[in-house]
Amino acid sequence: MTPQNELRLLPWSGPEGKPCYLSTDDSDGHVSRLADNIEAVQLGMAGALLEQAEEVLGAENAELEGLRLLATDLQGALRDVLRVAVSRNTTHR
């Protein structure tokens, strides 16, 4: 079993929004691969959203509702990217 300090923070939450962790020595296991794939999708979506933000913020006539939606989407993407960063920082020491 993996020591407590080597638990992997997974890119999804459990019941009641609590973090989920994976304890395994097999980085090629099904759950590890699933987490890697989800993280890749999350990072890709964050990159696409950043491009969208550059366009919206560069527009002179950006509407308030569009900016609110963008801010909400950016908040979610930032949360996901932060979770990936924390996960990778704690598992690759």
C-alpha cells in the first residue's frame, strides 16, 4: 500500500464535494489512467477557455452577461488546473 504522503489527489470529488485520493503502487492501473485522461481533458479545456477569454476581453463591446459566464467558466477551469497541479506536486516528490 502507498504511504499516506504519496496518495494521489484525483481530478474529481467524492460525495459532498470531498476530495478523492488514490492509494496504489500501480501508476498504470485503470483508475490512474482514467485520472490521467481526465486531467488531460481539463488542461485542454482550460487552454481553450484561455483563448476564448483573450477574444472576449479584447472585444470593445463585450456584454456583461458574456463576461459573467466567462468568469464562471474561468473559475471552474482554474479550480481544475489547481487540483491537477496539487496532485502532481504531491505525487512526484
